[in-house]
Amino acid sequence: MELLTNQLKKIFSENINNIFKQDFSEKINIENSTKKEFGDFQTNFAMMNSKAIGKNPREIATTLVENFKENDLIEKLEIAGPGFINIHLKNNFLNNEVKKIDNEKYDFSFLNVDETVIIDYSSPNIAKRMHIGHLRSTIIGDAIKRILDFIGFKTISDNHIGDWGTQFGKLIVAYNKWLDKEAYEADPIGELERIYVLFSDEAKKDPTLEEVARNELRKLQMGDEQNNKLWKEFIEISLKEYNKVYDRLGVKFDHYFGESFYNDLMPDVLEELKEKNIAKEDQGALVVFFEEDKLPPALVQKKDGSFLYATSDLATIKFRKNELNVDKAVYVTDERQQNHFKQVFEISEMLGAPYNYEKSHVYFGIMRFGDGMIFSSRSGNIIRLVDLLDEAKKQVKSVIDEKNPNIPEDEKEKIAEIVGTGAIKYFDLSQNRTSDILFTWDKVLSFEGNTGPYLQYTYARIQSILRKLKEENISVKNNDIILDDMFDIERELAVALLRFPQTVVKSYETYRPNIIADYLFDTAKLFNNFYNSKSILKETDKKVMDARILLAQKTASILKQGLNLLGIETVDRM
Ligand code: ARG
């Protein structure tokens, strides 16, 4: 099914091109109305094209409205303010469109859906347990992948694991000095974490430890057998632990090409940088300086010959084009890496092909927890992701125990896991991603307001209505959605449901999942208003009852699809 906004664009361009004898097809903007009195959609065409047409906006709007051809979509057009055109759609048209929901696929072919997009997200650093700081990258990245998949892009998800770097020298020293074998067997990553923190503490007292660590790192990089064995062991242990979390979150990756994967590719990149005169020697190191100092210089090779984060990202960029044939890359990390990506993207432009394809850094604010601290595994005092998921589950479970004690225990467990995990994901995704967020349990787990549990509950509420219908053997005979009154709640809900695909496109264009979350919240509120003010099961006019049942079914379907784009499953009761 074609998006409403696209159908309107088409009909507007036919009329406009005909009336003004010029091709304005690319200049027509259709937006949601800001208030329902302003109709269903609005266009500011007259204001935006006043110069090109050579008339004032109100005149243009008047000419357009007076000469607009009768059609099946539009009931009436109104001129408002300086020259806005308010668009009211025909009920019959809306009725037919709503019936297509679930029966026809959305047509997104107007976007470049042939493109292959790689999404680089999660990407934790090895030998540290995943903590809440990784939550946002994993959840936002996964949502972006789902949104792109839904539209029809070919996506590749890559977990760019931090499996190479200075932490390994420190870990090796710590392992050799302080490892508690028993603890390591019982909880390997916990023990690695402990000795890593211990190293930092000890190095503060005895700075020579840092030099010892650098030496171990060098040995590792030169291929020392024992150190390589340890390094592999650390990676294996960490991935095992990460995968447990990914399983719980329902997150899957196509690749786990970590930083080390690019080791052999870096020398060539460096050659290219030197050859093209992009990197220059500066006190023994190799550095890229930027025009007019618009960015701080980027170090690509240290004095001792070792490569850096930027070098490895450049090699990654080249590999992704040459070997995976991507058209675009999306990186999801916290805001502190903005300069890094600006530098790397800028250097890619300087290098030209194959580096210079489209890239976006989708960054997000810091998640603070109660007392305002940033989660870092370097401080011992962290809240772990798994503990967080467990706590959410526990709290949801106790609500279900209270509200719905008759649900069998194993189903309760399942519901609690889905709703608890969903609540945490929704909390994250419903925020403007570039803001810092403060995690508090009330905001995450409330059953009211813009929360995961509220949406889950609305969905389950509809399922319970549909179950009752089944029990009473009520089936829908008439499949028309009746939308009689212009401002009636059914009509409003129907229009909202039809806005779903265009909302997904907006969210894709800005890589902002909260656009979908806001939409779902508004739609759920509309449904609840509708259900609180109109009866479904007790409605005596069978035709009206059928129409309301259909609206409820379509609402459930849209809520489910939308939550799914956010990586959130639904439950039929809770
Ligand atoms: N491992 C990095 C970190 O946790 C994130 C990597 C992001 N991806 C990339 N291609 N640089 O800080």
C-alpha cells in the first residue's frame, strides 16, 4: 500500500503542475496537521514556492484550491493563515486504506532500498563485563537495523568488538600476578574484571607497572605464543558472556569483526595516507592535520610504530567497501566519540574512493543512574546490565502476581521477562537519543505515561477484547470501518494508524527511534480514549460493532509492528 503522504504528493503535483504549468513534483511537502481542526494533513507549498510562481502565497493557495480537480481522496481543502492548505480526507477513502493494513505490504520503493547499509553497534571492549553504558548502543543499533530491514534495505550488523589495545598488556600482567584460579573458573569474566581494576589501583602506587604492561603488549603484537594464547582466551570468555546478554535482548549480529581483524590491513592504509600526503610526520609520529584547524589533529601512528583507533577505523572503512560492498555505514556510539568520527570521516573524504561513501555517526547521550555517575568498568562500582534486566523482570513479576494471580507460573515468568526487558529498551528508545538520560525505576516501569508497560498493556488489553469475542462466538461480518463524524474518535484513530509507515520513514531519515516511540504512545492513547468512550462488546448495532472490532484489530497490529521495530516483543495478557 502506498503511503498516504505519497498519494497526496502525487495528486497535488498533478494539480499543481497542471495549474501553474511548471514541474513542482519535487517541491511538495505534506505534513501532519498540527491540530485536528486543521484537517488531516497540511502543505506549505504556497509559501515555499511564492517566488517561483511570482504571486503571494494566499493567491497561490486560492488558485490551487479553486481549480483542484475532484478526486477520491480529498473531501475538502481549506486555506489557513498566510497560505497553508489544510487537507481533509474522505471517510470512504480512509475506510478503504485502513482495510489494507495487514493485508498489503507498504510500498517503500520511493527510497533507495537497493542499498546495503552496515550498522556498527554494541562494540564493547573485551575482558570487561557489559555494563549499562553499553546498553544504549546495543538497543539503539538494533532498533535502527530493524527499521532499515522493515523498509527493505539490505542490512549488515557488525559488532566492532574492542579486542585489541592497551588493556591487553595490563590484563596479561594482572593475570600473571594476581589471578585467583578458583574464582576464574567459577566466574571468568568477573575475575578478569577484578584483576583489571586491581591493576589500575596498583599502577597508581607503582607507575613502573605501566611499562611492564606496555612490554607485554608489545610481546603480544610481535606474536609471542603465551601472550597470544591468553589474548584468545580472554576474547572467548568475553564473547560467551556478551552473547548471553544479546540472547536476552534478542539482538543478533551478522559479524563480530573486532579491531584485531584489521591489523594486517592497517600498514597499507598508512602507506596510502603517506603517499597522498595526508598524514605528516610530527615529532616522530604520523598525524593528519585538518584545514583551518576545524578538527584537532588525528594521530594515525605513534612514535613506537603502533597504530591507533583512527587507523583501525580507516582500515575498517576500506574493508567494508571492498569486501562487503556497502553503500552506507552507520556507527552507534556515545557522544564522546563525535570528534573521532568527524576526523575519520574527514580523512575518508581526503582519501577518496573506496573510503568516501556515506557515513553517519549516530551518537547518544550518557545514561546516568540515580546519583548521576557515568558507568565505567574502570570504577568497581558499576551496575551490570544483567542485574538490571533481572531487577526489571522481578518488579514486573510482582505486579503480575498481584494483578493476575491466575496466570500459570511459567507463563508469568515469560511475560515478566518480555515486559521487563521491553520496559528497559523502551525507556532508552523513547528518549531523544542525543540527550543524557537519568534512569529511575519509576520512569522505566510505570504502567502509565510514555512507557513500555503502558504500550504492552494497551496491546494486551486489545487481545483480551478479541479473546472475549471468540468466547462469545462473535465474528465480524461487515468489514467496513465506519467513520461518520469528521472529528470523531474512530476517525482520528484510523488516520493515526495510517500514519505508521511515514513515521517509520521519518525515524529512518534521522536515525531517531523515539519518533516511532512517540507515535506508538499517541496511538495507544487514542485507542484507550476510544475504548473508554465507545463500547465494543456491548454495542447493539452490529455494523458499528464490527467496525470497532476491526479498528481494535488494526490498532493491535500496528502496536505490535511498531514495538517490534524497537526490538520489543508483545504479550497477549499481563
Ligand atoms: N569499542 C569502542 C568503544 O567501546 C566502540 C567502537 C565503535 N565502532 C567503531 N567502528 N569505532 O568505545
